[in-house]
Amino acid sequence: MALAAAVIGLAATPTGTLAQAEPAVNSVLKVPTQQGPPQTEHLAAARYLKEHPDAAPQGANDFGCKPSAEHPRPVIFAHGTDSSAYSDWSGLAPLVAQRGICVFALDYGGNPAKDTFGTEDVWVSSAQIGVFVDQVLAATGATQVDLVGFSQGASVTRYWINKLGGAPKVGQWIGLASPSYGGVMYGLVPIADAVPGIYQVVELGSSLAAVQQAAGAPFIVDLNAGGDTVPGVTYTTIGSRVDEMIQPNTNIALHGAGATNIVLQNLCADDLTGHFHMVYDPYVQQLVANLLDPAHAVTPACVPVALGTGISDVVLAAHS
């Protein structure tokens, strides 16, 4: 997620005034296939991706992979806004693949004119999740998948589950830094609501998808209408008290049946990872691996992580 787009975007939607977008017929779904090396932060991933634009996380998108009896559900990773499969998942996806789990990661919501992903209409991106899930199920012979989404990836995967009939095809959903109820970005959204015409300007400076993810935005309202979970799926959010994007941070949590909400600092008080470092934080990575493979759970090592870690990497990655 590019910092400029994210910071502007989550503060960009007037409550109840942004209409659902028309279908974005040019929104691109891509499946990267070139195995890239594991990375430990966004900047290194972005630099590798610049030279290898078809990079996929190591171990991901092997459509010859057949699930085992021990791990019958393939895992699909969905990236965040203005990001990609490799940029967000080059660290975590290999860790999960090493557990003997079939791992997949897509690039959704692509703008063909800009060669970006996770920037287009979120309703369309949600449908693209379903297209990819069906591809994975057909290739692997599995009957269900597990879904792991970061930021926007958490919302579009949950929308597909809850609103587009995906629930029977999903065992568990895991949302990292999920904008479950959007965010007000330290009060910037109410301020922006008072400025006529500001949202159109903001969308030009960020992306449609970014504008659609604030608290009170029609997509967020639609996503949670009638309850934020549906029967048959296990939901887990992993969030941070110091999330730089989702304010108040309690908007990360789900409240429906079948939901578990993990606050990172409740488990490791010294780990002040926020939004941008979430997918590269070793403690969070281990939590996710444990949820996907509970029979081989490993207690994560709690080590201090400084407040703001990862922000500069995202800024530099956006301009690399």
C-alpha cells in the first residue's frame, strides 16, 4: 500500500455520499508465476519487483500442488491497496508453504494504464477474489480454501465470503490490519466531510479503492450490513493499537459469531508494529502460520519493535 494513497484514501470518503461505482471493466486480475526470493520488508520486495514484475512469493502459485490430508485447504493471500502479491507476501507466504500447505497469491484490482494493483473498484475486486478461488479449487481438487487478507485484501475477501456467496468455499478467514469498519484517520474524515468537492480531488491523488475504504463509506456499510460474519466460516482479525491507518483501532475488530480478535500488543507489549509493517512482523507472521497449521504451532518470539517501523520503507518503495 503506497503511503500517500493510503493516508489520503482512508480519509477520503464522505459518509453515505459516495455511490457504488459502475463495474470497472478494465480492472485487471493477474496471477504472478515467477518465483521470487523471500524478503524481510516492503522496500526490498519493491526493488526486486521492479526488476521482476511477474514475481510471486516463493512457494506460491504452483497449480500442480495437491493438498494433503493434513492440510486439505489451500491458502490464498490477498494484498493491500496499491500493492501486489509479492510486495505484501514475500515474507509470510514462503513460511506457510514450508509447512506443506498449498499457497496461492493473486494481484487483483489492477489498473492496466498504470500497472498498479489494489487501486480499482472494490466491489469488482471482491468478485475477482471469487474467480481466483474457483481457479485454485479446480486446479487443486480442494473443496475449500483459507483466505488471508492484508488491509484492503481483508475487506474484499470478506465481502466475497459474506455477500457474494463464497462462504461454503472457505474454512477460515484471517484479516491483518483489516479496515473492518473503516477508519477516520485521526479525525481527518469528519474534517474532509465538511469540504465540498474534496473527495473527487482526493480520488485523483490516490485511487478509487483507497477512497472507498473509510468509515461510513458505502462499501464498508454494505460489507457489514446484516452482520459482519456469516455462519460456517472462522474469522480472525490481527490488529495493532498503533495502526497508522485505522482509527479508532477498535474498527479492526469483528463482532459477529465465529470471530476472534487478536490485538498484537496484548500478546507482545513491546512490539509496536502498526499498519504498514504488519505483514513483515515476525511475531504476526508466526501467529498466522499457527492459525493455518495449529498442529505445529510455535510460540512467537516477543521482541521490541519501534513505533513507526516500516513507514519509511513504504514511502521509499512507492518512489523506487
